[in-house]
Amino acid sequence: MSQVAISSAALGRKLRQFLNTQIIPNEGILAQGDNLARELTLDLTRRAQQAGLFGSFYPLHRGGRFGSLVDYLSVAEQEGRSEYGPGIFGADATLDAYMLSQHGSASVKQRFLTPLLKGDAVSSYAMSEPDSIGSIPATMQCQAHLQDGKWHINGRKWFICRAQVASFATVVARSSDGPIDQSLSMIVVPSDAQGFKLVRPISLLGRYQGQNELSFHHVQVPQDYVLGQAGQGIALMQKRLALGRVLRSVQWLGLAQRSFEIMCERIHSERGQMARLADKQLVRARVYTVYRAISAARCLLREAALKFDAGLPNAVEVNVAKLAVSDALSQAADSAIQIMGAEGLADWSPLSGIYRAARTTHILDGADDALISTVGKHLLQAQYAIQEETDMNKAIA
Ligand SMILES: Cc1cc2nc3c(=O)[nH]c(=O)nc-3n(C[C@H](O)[C@H](O)[C@H](O)COP(=O)(O)OP(=O)(O)OC[C@H]3O[C@@H](n4cnc5c(N)ncnc54)[C@H](O)[C@@H]3O)c2cc1C
């Protein structure tokens, strides 16, 4: 085993221990989303930092521990075993840490990136809108125009994670007319900018999970708060997705694995033994099906991460892996609830939150149907190209 593999295994064990002893027992409080939950999150974040468990996959030159996504996967899975782990371990900020580090100006790095890496700031990403189709960026309405060295931003965004506590949002806006791949820009907007309004929290499936609606009314920010070049928004969105979908999916895999463990624990428990659950074929079939779904999804994620590390195009691998993880998580949460009986449905059970989260994964970060359609299109194009080449070779021979 290589040195990195040993240290990621050791870090994964430490994280698991921290999560089991300090986060999971507090999940009931953290789920409330109130001031007490916020204070506790902050306190647990500080403890995670002191234990060396924070920001494990931040860019290497900015304090991260891993230069390879594949090496980080097993650690990220542990971070994701609780819905609250990614926030407390700083993993929620990893994608923005990369985006700001690679595409931010000196002033963006100083004002937004530095506090983010220290855990002193929270980030959010504002793309989705009430009046546009999330799966079709060309329908985006939010406007940004440059005047006297400042971006002037107007528009609405919704379902924005963490915006209620974030100190800034990376806003995707239309900055010019013309083809979509030249007319969107990503602009960093501080939450205290005049005209930046938190309109309302949005509850999902009966519980507030940290999503919000925002509005921007004549918000002004300096010209160099744009990420990369103006008009590069689509290219940056693709970069975000190549890493972001893997990061999010591996955390969901953590929730799926935890659901599997809860299910097995119940089967072996006194109550499970009373009902002789381990002897029932339908129960064994559930264990098998969930295990297979999780293991297959883990392999697909690894394949996507290997290509990411090698700098190769990985859109198909990432999308297939994301779809597989969502299915694995939904199956795992549903089977665990079934085996737990009524207790699995109770709000005090972690499965109630996991089950809600599982449903959202089929829409968040790319709706299932849109991803399936895109993957099918790519696969057909690739097969067509192979077929054409074979036919051409036959004709030459
Ligand atoms: C928990 C959660 C957190 C979120 N966090 C954020 C955030 O932090 N920032 C942010 O900007 N957004 C966020 N979102 C929004 C999310 O990114 C969008 O919901 C997602 O991109 C889908 O866009 P949409 O909701 O507009 O659905 P649409 O794109 O309108 O799609 C609706 C449905 O239409 C169908 N459909 C669409 N395209 C196709 C196709 N090509 N083929 C077949 N069927 C299709 C599918 O059934 C799809 O589910 C979050 C959403 C959730 C649920």
C-alpha cells in the first residue's frame, strides 16, 4: 500500500470516530437549523480543525492533504456519513475553494478565499432561477452589465444552499447578448452588498434543509470579482460539474453506506433476532441488493475520479456515477426504513432525514432524466463514430 493510501485510510478512521462520537449524537439538534444548531456547527467545526480533520481536499498549496481525487474518495465517504458532516469538515466549501483559487483575481482570493479556507466564511453558488429551466442554461434571466468598472447585477435565484449563512455567493448571470457559451459570467457577490436580499427560506419535503431564495436589485461589485474572463460562464460551469458532481456523490455514498449499516444492525439486534430477520430470504435479498448498488456506484465514482486526476474528459463517467449513487442511496434509505418498521419513519431516526435527502439527489446537481438523456446521446455518438471508422477501414481494405 502506498503512503498516501495508508494516510487516507488512517484519516478516514479518525473522521469516522469523530463523526460517530461528536456529530451523530448531535444530529437531532443540528436538524433544527436554528441559532443553537448554528452555534453547535461552529463549535464542531473548530473541534474538527483542531483534530486536523478540516478541508482535507482543499487545493494542496492551500492546506489540503490530497493532490488526487481518487485518494480522497474514501475520506469523503466518511465525511458524508452524516448530513451535517460536509459542513463541519469544510467539505461543502471544497468546490468553491478550487474555483476561487484557480479563477479568482487577487482581490477575490484575499477577500473571499482566505476566510473560506480558514472556516471563517461560508460560500454559496447561485445558478437556479424561478423563471428559467435549470437544465437549460440558455434560459437564464439574471443580468450583469459592466459600467464604470463595476458589475451591476439584477435578478432572482432560488434553492440556493447555505445562502442564509453564506458571506458570499458565486452568481451566474448573463453578461452580454450572443451565443450562450460566450454570454454567461460567474461573479462573486458579497452577501452584505446593497441590493442583495435573502427573500425566504425554502423547506423541502417538510423540512428546511438550508435552501433559500435570493434577489439582486442593482447590486454593484468591482469588475475583478468576475471569475476567469467575462463570458466564460459555461466553460466554468462545466469545470465545476466535473469535480462537483463527484464530490457531492461520494458524500451521498456515505449516507447510503450508513443506511446499509443501520439496516444490518437492526437485523442483528435483539428485536431483529426475535423476528429471525437474518433467516428470511426477502431480508437477505434487500441486503444483497443494497450492497450491490453501493459497491457498483463506488466503482463508477472511482472511474470518474481516475479520469479527473488524469485530466481526461469524464462527463459520461461522472453522470453515470451520479445517477448510480442516487439510486443506491434511495434503495439503501428505503430498505433500511422498511427493515426498521415504524421506527424507521420516526423523525428521531436519522433515516427520515436521509430519505428526504435521497429524493433530492435525483434533481439536485442535474436532474436524472436530463443526465440520462445526455449520457445516451454521448454513447450513441461514440458508437456511431466507431461504426463509421470500421466501415471506412473495410472500404479501404
Ligand atoms: C436540495 C437542492 C439543493 C440545491 N442547491 C442549489 C444551489 O446551491 N445552487 C443552485 O443554483 N441551485 C440549486 N438547486 C437547484 C438545482 O440545481 C436544480 O433544481 C436542477 O439544476 C434542476 O433544475 P430545475 O429544478 O429548474 O428543473 P428543470 O431543469 O426544469 O427540470 C425539471 C424536470 O424536467 C425534466 N427534464 C428536464 N430536462 C430534461 C431532458 N433533457 N430530458 C428529459 N427530461 C428532462 C426532468 O424530469 C426534470 O426533473 C438545488 C436543488 C435542490 C433540490
